[in-house]
Amino acid sequence: LASPEIGAAPTEGSSLSEQLFYYLNILFGSTLYRVEAFRDAASAMEQEKEILLEMIHNIQNSQDMRHISEGEREELNLTANRLMGRTLTVEVSVETIRNAQQQESLLHATKMIDEIVNKLLDDLEDAKMRLMSLYGACTSDVPAGPIDQKFQSVVIGCAIEDQKKIKRRLETLLRNLENSEKSITLLEHQKSSVRQSCNTKQD
């Protein structure tokens, strides 16, 4: 949002209208910074809500939850559901002002991500590589792999706030995939250990 044009300070010969116009512009100018700070704080709360929900979900579905008794797991799941419920009672929504082109770009970018997410179970490794190429298109850092040029051109057409949200969503998806892979690796290691133990006993 652009700051209001304050213009030159009124002189002694300025009319009352000119003096008031200058004074009111200063008031709106100072209010602008508070409005932007308010939006930034609300956006931060929006992000914190997403992080908390993800954290609760990851703990609830962690490998450690499988290594406790059924009664203990049930008790912790009740706690997780309570925390999830309390978090969801907080409604924070920062609306982004978009023109028609930005709206179309957002829908296109969302569709491209959704198409990959819907095929996660078909090929986890391929989905991860494709999501990483999308994420590389959203970051200014040197990407670790190839960049999806088509996605990059779509994201550039989105509003700045939407670009940040798209990047955060991809970060969350990649973190969840990383956690899933760790759980699968740990489970496979445990199965291998059990098989080796059984073979040793048979010998």
C-alpha cells in the first residue's frame, strides 16, 4: 500500500483547507504503518497456527507413538485432539487483494501443487523430486536441483502475499514427506532387526 502524498508543508499564507489537508495526510501516513504492522502480526499468527497444527499432527503420528501401550496411546491421542481442537478455535484470516490476473495465477499454482499431492501414494520419490523443483522456483537461494520454469512463471504472476503462502505450503509438504521417509526407514530397520534376531535364534 502506497503512502499518501503529503506534499510541501503549508506556509503562513496557506488556507485553512490546505493546512488541514497536510495535517490529515500526516495522520494517514502514520496510520498506514500501524495497519501494515497489524497485517504482519495477523499473518504471523496465521503461520503460527499452521505450525502448531503440523506439530500436533507429527507428534500424534510419530514412530514413538507406536512404541507405547494402547492405553497410553489412547490417552495421548485424547490430549492431541484437545490441543488440535483448541488451536482450531482461533480464527485468523488475512485477505489478500488480487487483480484478475493474480487470482488466475494463484489458482493455476494451487492446481499444479494439488496434482502432485494427489499422486503422492503412487510414487513418493517422484512426488518429492517434483515438489522440490516447485520449491526451487519459489526461493532466491541456489536450488539443490532443477527448477520448474513453468511453475516459476506462474508464481511470479501471483500477489506477493500469495507467493509467500505458496512457498510455506511447499515447505510444509516437504517436511511432512521427510518425516514420512524417516518413519518408513525406521520401520524397515526394525523389521530387519527382528528378522536377524529370529535367524540367530534358529541357528
